[in-house]
Amino acid sequence: MWERTLQDLIRGLRANKNDEAKFIAQAMDEIRKEIKSKDMELKAAAVMKLTYLDMLGYDMNWASFHVIEVMSSSKIHLKTVGYLAAAQSFHEDTDVLMLTTNLLKKDLSSTPADVAVTLNGLSHFVTHDLARDLSPEVIAMLNHSRPHIRKRAVAALYRICEKYPSALPQGIIRLQERLDDSDSGVVTAAVNVLCELARRNPQDYLPLAPQLFHLLTTSSNNWMLIKLVKLFGSLSPHEPRLVKKLQPPITDLISSTSAISLLYECVHTCITGNMLQGTSGLSLARTCVSKLAAFLQDADQNLKYIALLAMVKIVPTHPHLMAEHQDVILAIVDDDDISIRMRALDLVNRNNLQSIIQQLLSHLVQPQTSVPSAIQSLSQHVVPSVPTKTPSAPSQSPAYRLILSQRIISMCSGSTYDNVTDFEWYLSVLVDLTYISNVNIGVQIRDQLIDVVGRVRAVRAYAVKLMVKLLSDETLLLHAGGPGSCSEVLWAAAWICGEYCSELLAPEELLPYLLRSDIVNLDPDTVAVYLQAANKIFGYWATEAAQQWSDDLLDKVRAVVDSMMEQMEGFVSSPHIEVQERAANILQLFTFIKHDLATHRPRSDAVADISSFTDLDSSSMYTGPSFPKSLYLIHPLCSAYELNPVAAAAQASVPIPEGLDLDAWIVPSMQAPLYDEDEGGGGGGEVTMVGGKKTKKSKKGKEKESTGRAKSKGTKKRKEDEGNEVLIPQEEPETPEDRAERERRKAERLERMRDDPYYITDDQPPKPATDDIDSIPVVRLDELTPPTTKVEPRLFALKSSSARSTPLRFVVEKDGEMPSGAIPTPPQSQSAPITRQQTPNLFERISTPPPILPSFQQYEVPDDEPRASTPKPIKVTRARKKGATTGKKKRTAKAEQTE
């Protein structure tokens, strides 16, 4: 009979691409017949074909027992096929794995070829039970006479320790011996396993440091050196002496090696191992940065990316070294690869922030438009000029523009603006983003404008000037509501101009821009802020006019009031409740002001009236103010308190007053029902409190009948003088069922009346009108400052508009304002001392941790130690016992080592 081989199966798959499923089904039928054959060669061929189909995604779990049959073959080429199929298809849930324990033990004690095949397969399908039963045999294989067996046993030991952590103490002792093995492959495998184990729990492997250091200084195998450097990177944070000991060999490797992978691992270990700190680490840090800068100039994009990853970790500790390679970093910002460009933005610091932001803004500008410079817009401040470079055409997709705009804001605002030295420049950048981002970033820009102006007092005047320009720009209103219009910035512009209008020289000239009819196209929240800002600006301007009052200003004030009332009437009918309410309130205030202005008489007219009745000096007899009193009406309402940034922990730090129960009801319920019946069989009713009297609601119909069946006994009636009938129930114990029913009805009633404002009651008596008269705020008009002369106002000019010869000193209020009487909460420490309990453990599934190895001998590190000499490794000799080791012998050997 002719059987199909694996080669025939592959040829058939290639020839039947159009009908592959049918061919696979036919082949599976053949394999099911062949795998049941008693001929082991034929069975192994069927398992080999089935393994190939399993690699293509077809299930072969149904043939697990036949795989074990092939594994038990005495012929090495058939046994290899069986172990290959087991490694490909077996997993922890495979039922037949429990049958392989004796087979594996037998193969581990067989010929070297069988041992090698068994160790390879065991590494793939080992389970907890197999690791527990086979760990003594695998550990014994570490002393095998053949190097390739020892190397496979070292690799298999890692998988066994991962599944069965109790084998780790004995396994580490054998691994330590393999570090001195005569075969370099075995040593490399041992170092690799130790590197993986030490990443989980580094403290347990500190005793191996002398041997590992000897290998680091004597080995020339780049692969093993990479693993050793990684291993020391895990150990050095837990042993400070290693840092100084490792600096000379690591420096030599960085300076001499030509292997890029080894060079990067050395640099990465220096960063993660705290080797760049102090005076001794400065030269090493400079060497690392120079090597990474060379990577950035390489044509390989992968080298650029990993160099940026490493440099990001050096920036916090050595920013001055990054400044030496600023040109290289700026060139990376214009790289064609978007991932490299975005990664380069993490290298921002105080020294290169403005240069990098300027280049990023140039990426956002459309090719057909000119590049708006945030630096050039500062006409009154000196900023070092930055040479602009024509960038390569970056992606103009909305996703990239959104990410880039967000990164610009996050780079500047990180750590409460630590990298920003010139906040006027930053405000100009935010305004530039408003015009050139073309993405929905307006909310973030709005929040940044409010936050910066609130925290930095010195920048408020310049901020008001920029915001006035935004409010007077017709293009923002024209495109408001469109995609990428950033119209939310107008919210911040109106708020800033209203809150800090005292910085303007002629604030009344801004009122027409805040109340024009075009603002109805804006978001309702923005329109509401517009109205409130107009109210604040008028209040401030009216106060200033009162302090410098002259009779000539009366007509101007009347004209402004009439204009504002006319424009405000259009917003009273707004469909948005917030806009409507603010407009109505403001209109009522202006109605009062208009009436006061209409009844105001100039001082000259009042003096003339007094002189007509007396011959005395009328000017001295007139004591009233020369200005309308209503000019002081609005400004005190908006300027009573200064708005300051609030600390993050302010709300949590407010102490709870004594006697305040936050879980108690604010208004106690007074509508508890009281059910009773008439004695004479009349309808029952519900008694409620209405106007301080108890009234009875009668029940009718079926409800009356059903209630009458449960009529209370002993209910009395009495009539008062007025004739009001009052129900007085007799006191009787309430059953649990009645209490539950009452609570249920009460909960339902409170749920119905929760949002009903007519049921809000207050049992506290009203305070007399004569109490605490002195606490009522009064605006004093008799102590007015003398009028001051003003310079002719200029459109949108600031009060302090003189040119500055020196830059402003910006102070950022980072902490924020805390409420009076607050209890400050202690800040939580960011870093805690490293303890054994905090270190992540690889073997968390066992209840007891592996025993700690004996600590290695302390060694002194002289400052003038020559680099040429290599310290001798510390040899650890132990008595070896032949044969299988029982648990009692293990404990005895451990006790001897401890002694």
C-alpha cells in the first residue's frame, strides 16, 4: 500500500489551493488510519504530517496519546518526531501529560541523544506536576559530562523554576557552579537564566556579583556581555558599591565596542543603574550622550528611535548635556518618520523649548500660507532670535495636527509651566495655535489661557491686549462653530477682558464688540460670558468716570447706557436659559442706572437753585456728590473678592465644623402620614401638617371600605372652640409590619416630592428685620478721591504701555490658595526606600520565599585602582555527594553551608 509522506502532503496543498478544505479532509482521513497502525514508522510519519497541519491551524489534540506512543520509541529519529509533536501541541490542560512522568525519567537516564531530545521537549510542555517530579533529574543533568547536555539542562531549569519555585534554592547553587564551567556555551546559558531570574527579585542574586564581575571584565562574547550588563543593571540599585565598581568597565565597553546592541545596553544600564550621578558619573554621562547623539545622525531609523528613548531618561538629570547637542535634536524634530518626530518632543527642557515649539508651529502652517512667528509677535519683549529652518513636508492629516497641537500645550504646561521662562511668548503661542491648528483644540487653549492669567500676575496686562485683538477679529466670529475654528478661545478672551479690564486705557470702547448681534452664532456659554464681561467692563468704567466726573461726561454715560440696554434687549428673548437670565438681570440693573441718570442734575444747576433761596455762599452749602450715585452700583458686585488659583487639596483640607453632620437631612421631613379612622364608620383619612394644623383627607369608595376593615380602636374626637375637628390617636405599640409599611410609604412620598419646590419647609423662626443692621454693606460716597488727569485714550491701549528695557520677572503661583482654617494634608512621598517586601517576586505563588543566599564578602573600591588589573573571582567550594539526594540530606547540606 502506498502512503503519502510529508513532502507529498505539502505538494498536494500547493496543488489544491482552490479546494484546500476538501484536500485537507481527505488527508486527515488518511492520517487517522495511519496513526492507528502498529508500524511505528508509519505512525511517526502520520504524527509528522499532523504536526505540520497543526502549524497551519488544524487541531491535533485528538492524537495526543498516539504522540506519546511515538515518544516512547526506542529509535532516536522516531523519538525526535514524538517530542517535536508534543512540544507543538501539548499544553498544561493536556490530559495525557500525567502518563509521561515515568517516560521522561527513563529518557533522562538514557543515552546522551535521548537526554538532549527530552530536555528540549520538556522545556516546552512542562507543568507544575512534571516540574515537581523531574526537578531532581534536571538539576542532576547540570553536572553531566557533555557540554550540550549541561547547556540544555540550564535552559530547562528556568522553566522548571518558573512552574515549581521550590526547586529554585537548589537550582541557584548549581547555576552558580555553572558560571565557572569550562564551556563558554554553558556559561552563557547560565548567565542568561540568571538575568531573567534577577529581573523579578534582584536581591537574592547579589551574592553572585563577584563572579559576574569577573565574567564582565574577562569575556569577549558580546551576547554574554549584553546579558551581564543587563544583570548588573538589575543588581546595582540594590547595592550602592556596585555603581562605583562598574563605572570603569562600563566606560571601557562604551568607548571600545563596535557592537551597537552592546553599546546601547551599556548606556541603558548606566541610566537605570544610577551610574550617572555624582562627579564620577558626569564623565560617563557625557560619554553616553555623545554616543547617543551619534545614533541620532545615523541613517538607520531604529537607531534614532532607541537613542531618543535613552536620551529621554537622561534629560531630567543632565539637561545641560542635551543643550550641547541642540542642533541635532532640532534636526530630528523635522525627521520624515512621524514616530521619531513625536519621540523627539520628549527632549524638551527650559533651554530648547522655544526653538522646538517654533519648529512645531511651522509644521502646522499650511504650505500656501506664511509662517506666523510666536516670537516675532512680541513687539515689546526681547526674545533671542531663532534661525528658522524649512522643514520637510510633515503629515497634514487632522490626527497628526491634533496630536502635535496637544503636545505643544503639554510640553509648555508640564509640571505647572516649569519649562516656560517667558509667559508672554507662551500666550502668543496659544493665540497662534488658535489660528493655525485647524483642529478642535479650542477647549485646551481656553483652559490654558485662564490658568496662565490666573497664576502669573505679571502677564495679565499683555494677556488683556492679546484678548482684545481676538475679540475684535471678525474671522473668528465668521467661522465660529465650524470644524477646527477654536471658537472656545473667545470664552477665555471675554472672561479675561472682563476680569482684568482695569489694564485697559479705554475699556468702554470694547463694549460694542462684546454686545454685537453676531455673537449669537457662538456657543451659549460663550455668549453668557460675553454679557457678564460687558457688565464688568461697564461697572469698572462707570466707577472710573465717577472718580473723574465732570458734567460733560453725563451725555456720554447716558449714550453708553442706552446703547447697552438696546443691545441687551435682544438677548432677553434668547432660547438659552443662561443667556436669558443674565441678560434680564443686567437689563434690570441698567434700568435703575438709566432712571438715576435721568433724574441727575448737574452741580451748577443745584448750586443755582440754592442761591435763589438764600444770599449765602451756595457752593459751600451744597454737600451732595457731583456724579450720579448709580455709577457705583455694578463694580462692587464684581470686584468684592480677587479670583486666585485654588490649591488642589483645598476642598479636602476644609475642616468640618463642630456639630455639623454631613449625613443628616438638611430640612427634617414634616409630611409623615398619620392614618386613622372615624369611630362612627365614616371614611378614614390621612393626617398631614398644613399651615401648622392637622387636617384630615377623607377617603372614598373602595379605598374607604378597605381602610375601614383595619380601623384603629379607641380613636377619640374632640372639638376645639373654633369648631375644628382634630383627630387624636391613642398611643399603642407599633408592630414591625406597620413600621415597615410606614417607611415604605414615606420613601415613596419623598421620592415623589424630591424635586417639588413647594414642599420645602423650614422649621426655624424668621429673624427679625432689626437684627444686625451694621452687617449690611454700604457704599460710602462722601470720601472720594480727587479727580486725576488722564491722557487722551487710545483704541485698545493698555494703561502701562511704555516700552520695557528689561524683561519681566514672571512668578507662577503653583500651590494655589487654601481656605481659611484649612488643615493641610501632608504630601505623599513619591519614592519609598527599597525593601525586600516591595520588590516584585517571580515566584509569588508559593507561600514561603526562597531562602536568601549567603551574603558575599564586602570589597573595598580604592579611588586610584588601575583599570588594567582584574579582580580575582571568589571561588565557592562545596562538598558534593553522589547519588540521589533525599530531603533529609538536603537539610543537612544546607546546615553545613550555614556553619
